[in-house]
Amino acid sequence: MSRKPGPPAAWETDAWSKLEKSAAKLQQSDADGPLHLRQLIEDEDRCEALRASFDGITMDYSRQKLTTETVNELLELAEATHLKVKMTAMASGKAINTTEGRAVMHMALRAPKNEKILVGDSDVVPEVHEVLDRVYAFAESVRSGEHKGATGKKIDTVISIGIGGSYLGPEFVFEALRTDETAAAAAQGRTLKFLANVDPVDVARALSGVDPETTLVVVVSKTFTTAETMLNARTLRRWLEDAATKAGADKAEMIAKHMIAVSAAVPKATDFGIAEENVFGFWDWVGGRYSVCSAVGVMPLALQYGPDVVQAFLDGAWSMDEHFLSADFSENLPVLVGLIGVWNATFLEYNVQALLPYSQALLRFPAHIQQVSMESNGKRVTLEGEHLPIEAGEIVLGEPGTNGQHSFYQLIHQGRVMACDFIGSIKSQQPIDATAQGEDVSNHDELMANFFAQPDALATGKTIKELEAEGVPKDLLNHKEFPGNRPSTQLLFPCFDAKRVGQLLSLYENSIAVKGFIWGVNSFDQWGVELGKVLAKQVRGALQGARAENAPVKGFNPATTSLLKTYLEGSSN
Ligand SMILES: O=P(O)(O)OC[C@H]1O[C@H](O)[C@H](O)[C@@H](O)[C@@H]1O
């Protein structure tokens, strides 16, 4: 097969063959063998070597099923596939999203004013800051009460309409900071809600208990064409107009004061009826799922928490970007998380990455990273469009600990193997310490006891021999055996405040880019979401025809035709 000049495909390198051999060797390890995690974890030098840190964040990957030689082979693979060149191409604004002809520059969204970052010939940092300053000024005027609603009331509630990348990141950060002391103090008396699903139930939930006269609706859509968001935006526009009629206010004034937009398609937002000064732009070099640091996230978050908290979040993300671009790969947190992901998913064939934050504040982190990862690396062809001869991508799932322990951990311990990332913090956002009242430990210590225990339980397991020694009846031995040897990484943060949440975001965003670079896929397009949208349009037309003119449902396969008929008959009764 003829290939374009450039770095070799990962699977064509020597490092790849070495890694395949290492994987085969490690997969053979039994519970008593030297390559079982039960043994590996006892090696002090190995434990020391498989630890990295940056700015107070510790990454312990000693419970990954690898040896220090494997790590060297992974680093060799990074070299051989020109990872650094690819990272630099991304950071310097090259159009690496080749199927859409776009640069991938979300890092520029958090760059300080004095940075210079070129996309093509133009430095994008000034325009980033121009929008950021406008967002901050607008947010301040709403928060201070200077910007009033159409009936003269102060705005204290925001409903952010958007889906996918225009929703998940902002919701993750909103939730992550809700119980942070500084952010919570800044949010006093304010409410932020999200409306994502086209399901009318989500509209009802978003509007429940909300007064339109004190509410600002932010329509967030990169393209301003997404069907769900547009229908929700029209629905809430009507809700505002109806409220204006009831209150005797002017409808146009109501929209002007209560509806703003965030979009990379500014003319579409103005066509929708939102005044240009109320539209906050971003650029086609920001992928939707990477857009939380643009006005997409910054607007709702600044309205809720104020500019200072948001700026701390952006600064945190930038500090991790700088680390990613400058640190040696052997000490580079996003690179290591990325390489380990490739190792687990491709070489060991553990294709599920479980994100397990031991922090209730991070409850929407798995959902956000699920989109970033699965939409980015869920691909079947190379950048050149050739079929991948290897498995790429990971299935991402997760829930905060300890909740997950009482739910799906059973499968992780004794069923299928997943690669687990345990994410915890030294300090809690909301410490409760009742040791003086007789509790053994503080509530955060209790939480973290689980953070430390679970990875060891997964790694070491429990053998039949141990169970026998404990006197476990014979017929229960197999049921109670834990095979162990199940991989995990622990990421221990000092705390989860705005800066650290920014660092966590950048760590994972960049690790996902690393995996895509190694696998050789385009992590920045998402053609796989298109077909369903096209078919939904066809079904929408059929439903419209059937409802309005009783037109027969045509043009679908027999299964869909029959189910559509059942749906139509059932709902017309
Ligand atoms: O921001 P929008 O243009 O409304 O797009 C919202 C979302 O929908 C698309 O279908 C893509 O799958 C997502 O990547 C995107 O974030």
C-alpha cells in the first residue's frame, strides 16, 4: 500500500512490535507470577518510577499492567510516531483537522493576553481576549443588576440552551464549582440551569420554578443549526414573548433583554432575531467538544460565578497546556495518560476507560469526557482515509465514587477488565470533621479511604489460597475469588477549585489528542453523527405528513414502518 510521506503508522514501527511482545508476556502472568500486579506493586523502585507530578498533582500509574520497560517502549512509540511534531502542529495552528480543513486551537482560548498564537497568518489571541472581555463585561452588568429585564427586574436566573459540546463541558464545570467556597460565594442568589434535550420534558424541567421576567436565556450553538437547540430556542423565545404579553411588555424588548447567543455562526444568530451586540462569537478552529473555554462555557459560567472564578479556571487549563507542550514525555501527565490509554485499549484490549472521580463535585466529568473521547477517537480510518488495522478508541463511562462502588464495580472486580482512572483530592471543597464527636475519621478521609483501597483491591485481588486460610467454605471459593491484576491510575489533586478543574480538563483533553495522534486518526471531526440526523429528518417529514394529511408512512423498511404506525395510532387515540 502506498503511503503519503510523513511519520510511519504506529503499527509499522519497531516499538509497536516490542509492545505487542510485552503485552503477550504480561497477559500470560498468573497470580503467583512476577508479572502479576500483586507482585509488581511490591517493587519499590518500580512504584517510584511509575509516578509523575506537576504543580502538586500526583499521577500514580504503578497499578497499570506494565513494567518500566513497557513505559520505555511506549515512549519509543511516541518518538517513532512523531508525537511531538503532531502536538506542535496542533499548538501552532496547522489545519490538522484535515477532513474539515480546520485548525484545532482550543488551547488558544485560555492563552494569556501576552501570548502570540497564529492560525494561518493571524494571531488569534487578541480576538480571543476581545470576546472574553465582552463576555466578562456583559456578565458583570447582569450580575450587578445594571442590565435589567424588560419589566425592570434584576436577572438572577440563566437558562443555557445547547447540546453536545455546547452543553456537557459547561455543565461539568458548573457542577464542579457549585460547592467550591469562592465560586459558591460569587454565585449567591443566582441560578444556572441547562436545557439540552429536545425532549419536551427537559423544557418543563428547565422552566419549572423559573420566572421569565428575571431570566436570561443563552442560546449556545456553534453552528446555530442543531435541530434540538433550535427547537428549544424557539420554544423559549415563545415562552418569553408570552411572558411579555402577560406583563404588558414589548415582545421585541423582551427578546433583546432576555435572550443572547453564543455561536461561531454570528449571522445565523442574528437571523434568529438576536441583536448583534448580544451575540458572542467563537471560531471554526474550536471544536464543539473542546469549546468549554470559549464563550460557550465562559458566558454561562461567568454569569453564574463571575469573571474571576472563570479566569482562574482558564488559567488552570493554560498551565496544564504549558506543561503538556513543554514537559519531557516521561513526566508529562497528559502524554502519560494518553500513552497508557493506547496501551490498555489497543495492546491489552481493555477497551473501556472508567473515570471514577472521588468527588461528588465532578459528577458530570465522566459525561463530558465521554463525549470528548468517544467523539474524538471513535474512528475506523486513518487520517489518510485508510481502514485502521488496529482497534482505536475507548468506551468511556463513570460515576463518582463511592456511588459507583455500590453499582457497577462488581463487574470491574470480578467480571470484565476495565482501565480505571481514580481521581481524588487531598482537600475537600466542603470538609466535615466530626472526629471530636466520635467519628473515626473526617468525612473526606472516609471518602478517600475508598479512593486508596479500590485500586489495590483491583490490582492485588484475593486468591483461593487466602480464602481457604480464612476458612471460606469450598463451594464459595470461586465466587469469592478476586483475580486482581486489574489496571488503574490514581490522580491525586490538591483540591478541586477553579484552577484545578481547569487543569483536569486540559489534562484529559490533551491526553485524548495524544491517543488520536498515536492511533493516526482524525480526532477532530465527527462524521459518525451525521447519518442519524439525516434519517431523523426523513422521519420528521413522515410524522408531519401523517399528522397533517393522514399521509401513509412510506419509504422506510418494514420494521420502522410498522413501529411508526404503532406510534401514530397510539398517540392519535
Ligand atoms: O454547538 P452545535 O453546533 O449546536 O453542536 C452541538 C453538537 O452537535 C453535533 O451533532 C456534534 O456531534 C457535537 O460535536 C456538537 O457539539
